[in-house]
Amino acid sequence: MVNSNIRYSKRTSQLSKNLLFWERSQYLGTFPKSFPQSINMLYIGNNQFCDCVIPDILTMKKHQVTIIDIARALNLSKSTVSRVLTGHANVSLKTREAVLELAKKLDYQKNMLAISLISKKTNTIGIIVPEFSSSYFPQVIIAAQDVATQAGYNTVVSQSNETYETEVANTKVMLANQVDGIIVSITRETKNYDHLKIFERKGIPIVFFNRVCDEMKVPKVIVDDFEGAYNAVDYLIKNGRKRIAHLAGPVSLRISERRLDGYKSALKKNNIEIDEELIISYDLGLSKVKIYVNHLLNMENTPDAIFAVNDPTAIEAIQVIKKRGLKIPEDIAIIGFSNDYASALMAPSLTTVAQPIAEIGMTAAQLLIDQINRDVSDWKAVTKVLKTELIIREST
């Protein structure tokens, strides 16, 4: 069947002209076998092109339309079509309109692989994050992508589901896509960095953020985790809390270590003895928070406050405490870290250490693009340390 949006007729006049009137709706059907492949006149919009040959591109579903296909269809040179599609000014308006109209109807896409082979650039950057379970990483990606787009780069995003194996697989995908550079935050399991060092060896710039690799001398974007944790615990102490527990992250992550150091430093500064029984490091698997919080609440001398390594941990802790019939903050106060979207929506709302999430993403993208535009010998391994802010809410 012929789609009703395309009308054709075979004339038997002396000129035997076959006319194809192609209207604006996109063709979705198939031509009958008797439909002429050689067409003397092609009308696209208000433009008429004589002695055109319409190849099988109008009916192919798996064929990647090329400049050559468009050139043949319009009886134009390949260079003319190329000039139109690359925005060259030296083309007539009539020809430009016809090429762009046909390219649109045929869903023409630039062959980025061919372009990259010539330019040795794909104008694509990769972003690898450990998880999407919280709003933190998606917000960073949005900010980074905005900067990349304004600079003319496309973005390929992958998340590693907090597993080292998936992270390794994601780096292989980025290499296969020939990205010009990558932005990475590692998983809680990552202890070997060989899969990331490959990028350095290949001259592909890499920028870390949040969870970084200290072994690699490359740009990094972090916040002052020590200061953020210190301020949170110091605030609890100044509000009368003396027995403060810490639900810490895995020791493999530098951010966990810095936040733990800030927690301990605040206790020491206020002459409170550090009780190792109140410090629980875990792998960030939220299903385990219930076990650890119940353990703390079952102590003979229970804590009067909890400082959590991140907001998801603090939010889970709130649920457990409420189920135990305890009041927040009267019986126990809680502070998180990151300022996740959900932290303000909790009941009670969560006091947290806010990170400048958009600035993190923007800074990481800017650092990466700067590296891409530099010669490898001129790469700069700068570390940007951004400030945090303690946001006071109902949980304290």
C-alpha cells in the first residue's frame, strides 16, 4: 500500500513524465513494485528538480541515509549537499531549502564516526557515576551536561550500580565510543584503578568528582568534607548533644575518611572522648541501616544524636527511630550530608550539610573541556575544593 501522504501519477503524454508530489508528512509505508524508480520531476515543497532519480532510500528502513543519497535524489553534487548540511553560505536558497527538507524527511543524521576520523574528535564526553538512587548524581550530571552542551559537546552517561565490574564495563563502553574525555565518580567497591588509568595512557583526559582516585594526578572536584562534618558535629554539641554516633561510609572511599576525621576532630575540640562503639562504617547498602540503628538504640547508654555519612543513610535512620516510638529531635537528633531533594520533604525535615551540587557538575565539565583543549604535555592536575553549608531543619 502507498501511504496517503504521498501521491504519485504516471503520465502517458509525449514527454512521458512521471511526477512525484511529496507533501510535508513523513512517508511510513512501502511503494508498490510497479512504482517507478526513475522520476523525471521531484517536487519538494515549492521547489521543482528535473531529471531526478529516487533510489531505495525512500523505502529502506535500516539504511543510514548519507550525503550521497541526498545528492543522488536531488541530482546535486555531493559537495553541494555537504555545504548545505554544514551551514556553508555559498549555496542558493532554493537548493538549500530542498536539501534541508529532504534531509529532514529522510531522518538524515551526520555520520559522527566519519567526522571523528577526520577531526580526531567526537565532540562527546562521558560521565560515569556510581548510582542513581539519590538525587545527588543526577543533579551533578544535569549541571555538567549544560556546560558541555554550551561548549558543543554531546554527553554519554552511565551508572555503575555501585559495583566495580559494572564500572569497568562502563569505561570500555566509553572507550568504544571514542569519547574526548570522561568525568567519573567511583563506586564503593573500586580499589583497583587500572581501567581508569587506560584513559591517561591513551591521552584521553579524565576528571574525578566526589569519590576520587588519589593515585591519579588528574583534575578533581570535591567539597571540604572535613569541614562539613566538623561543623555538623560541633553544632550538635553546642546544642547539648554529648553522645553522638556516626554512621560512616566504607573505608575505601576518601570522602568517608574525611567526614570521619571531621567528626572526630569536633569531639576532640569540645573535650568529648571518642567512643569507637558509636562509629559504624558500612558499605552504603541502605538495607543495613536498620540493623545498625537498632544496634545503637539497643545500647545500654544510647546515643542522643547521629551524624550520617549521607542523606539516604540519615533518612533511613529516621524511619527506624520513628518505628521505635522515639521522638526526633527530643530523644535523638540526626544530621545528614548532601542536601538530597528528599531531605526537606521528610517529617521531620532533615538537618544536613549541603553541597554546591550544580557547581560541582559545572566545575567538573569546565575542567574536562579545558583539558581536552590542551596538549597532553600541558595538562593541569588541579583540585577544586568547594565549600559546604550546614542547613538547619527540624531533625535537630
